[in-house]
Amino acid sequence: MSTRTHRPVWAEVDLPAVRANVRTWRETVAPAEVCAVVKADGYGHGAVATGRAALDGGAGSLAVALVEEGVQLRDAGIDAPVLVLSEPVPAAAEAVIAYRLTPVVYTNAGIDAPAKAAATHQVPAPLPVHVKVDTGMHRVGCTPAHAAEVAAHIVERPELSLAGICTHFAVADEPGNPYTEAQRRAFEAVLDGLRARGLPTGVVHACNSAAALTVPAARYDFVRVGIGVYGIAPAPALAPCISLEPVMSVKARVSHVQDLAAGERISYGLRYETTRPTRVVTVPIGYADGVPRELAHRGGEVLIRGRRHLMAGTVTMDQLMVDVGDMPVDVGEEVVLLGRQGDERITAEDWATLMDTIAYTIVCGIGPRVPRTYLS
């Protein structure tokens, strides 16, 4: 499956790598299962294609952030369980029912809306829901003190089934941080409290990619693997803990070649000055496509003919320039921004390090103007 435009820019998404990564995660966290997180359009890789590949690789379910993302999966024919990680707004309850999504809930309003929708449509089986407990992330979820009350409210609604309990760790990507263990203990206390009251817990889950590596005791019934599905370690320090294959490559073709004398300046702000006679090529991709505007000023490179070359001058909205020295380069030659060419590879982690951010923001930032080509 491929979507191409006249513009010589594209991202290659390696679906066999997705399948291989999921298999690696399954082996790592067994006997826990893997729930592949495909929110944000599969972290920029394409939710439908990578979701199918993840299921082929052995994921037992998929997870999204939005009801709309779940609808997209269902419309594409994906029938696996789909967990919506944040409580849907009440107005989305009809869609939750119609598309058989499993919502995470933590308020009375979030519980009552799908229950009423299920009753209205006379759904034959109770709708499964999961309770989210805020053990210290302080983003969403009910407090540990109110978890039993929320669970009891679900049990009282015959239209619903309490199918799971979950939480989320705030600093699992910092091995040894005691806050994670404090969160885990708080979550265990919630589970004990529910069981003491005779309330069901359903499937229990707490780990994202980082926690799945750093907190084995919290793997429970399944782990929610997001960035790890796409071949990126959840933190640089955790890269040695698991062998993953990067899934996305970003490529383009040279659109213009010019020879410049020493002392010429390039791009907006004229911040790059040639120090010798040199050849500069233009590549038709820019910050509107997800290449950070300041990347060139922080040492950003591309691969041409299997060699690294520095970006030259500020990345513009639709184009960037590259200083290739005296190397012969022709219009139409392949340029690799992310990925492998010859023996060299540039990764999302490389860009993230230069930009003082995380690799998640790099792959999620590769915009919709860059068509995805799926390698199957």
C-alpha cells in the first residue's frame, strides 16, 4: 500500500519491523500480553497499517487516545479490542457503543453516559469499561481513596462491566526513581481494597514501554507498548534493555544543486556561511513536514551517497539546504533524513538529542504532507 505525490518526499514504514518489535515485547514481558498503542496516528506511522501489523505480531489489543481514533480502526475493519485511554466526553457515548470501544473511566459522568447509551440502544451484552486510578501522575484518573466508590458505581449499572483497573507511571523512564515504587504500592493497595470489598478488578495494567522494562512487578495482565512498537526505546538509557528495529525512514530527492564561493551565506538569517568553495543542494522538505527549524544550527545531518552531510542554514517551511562539499550530486538523488543508507543511519533519537527533546516528538511530528509508503 503506497500513497505518493508529485513531490519527491516520503516516509517508509517498515511493517515487518512492527511485527518483529511486538514479538520481541511479547517475549520480554511474558506471560503478560501486549496492548499496542496506536494513538496519534500510530505515533505518526499510520494507525491502521501499524495496528494491523501489531496484531499480526501477537498484540492482543490496541489502544488509542480518542474515540475518533477508535472509530478509524473500526471503519478500517479492525475487530480487535480497542481501549480508549482517556475518559470520553459524554457526547461521545453513542459512538463508544456503536463502535464497540472499551473506554477508560474515572468519573460518574463518564460512567453514566455510556451506561445510558447502552440502555437506549438495548445493547445485548454489558459494555466493558476500565477504571483509571491516579496514583501520582496527576493527569487523569480517580484518586486511590475514591477507586472503590467508582468501581461500585460501575457494578451497579447492569449496562456496564468492570473489565479492568489501570494506572500510569510518571517517571518509569528513570530507572531507580523511588516515585515509581511508591505509585506501584499505591496501586497495589487499591487492588487489595477492591478485592476486600468483593469488587472485580478485571484485567490489571499499569506499564507503558518504559515501565515494562523497569518495573517487572507491575506488568500484571498486559502492558501498554507505544513508542516501543515503532522501534524506539522509551528513553536512551533503556535502549540496551531491548533490541528493537526502527520502523520509520524519512526520505527525499535532491531538487536543486548549486556551487557557491567561500563567504556566501545561506537561508533565513544568513546564519550559515561557506568557508570554502562548496556545493550546496536543496532538499524539498521543511519544518511544515516535521523537520525542526533549528535542527541545522544544532548539527543536523542527512545521508547522501551513504555519507553524512551537514544541513546548511535555517530549515525553511518547505525546503532545507545541505553542504556536500566537493562531492558530485545530481538532481533526483536520494536523501535520507531518518533511516539507513549504506553503513550509516540517522535516528529519531539523534534528532531528539540535538533538539533537547524526546524521540516521540520527532516521529509524531512528521506531518501529513509526507506520504507514508508501507513496506510489507
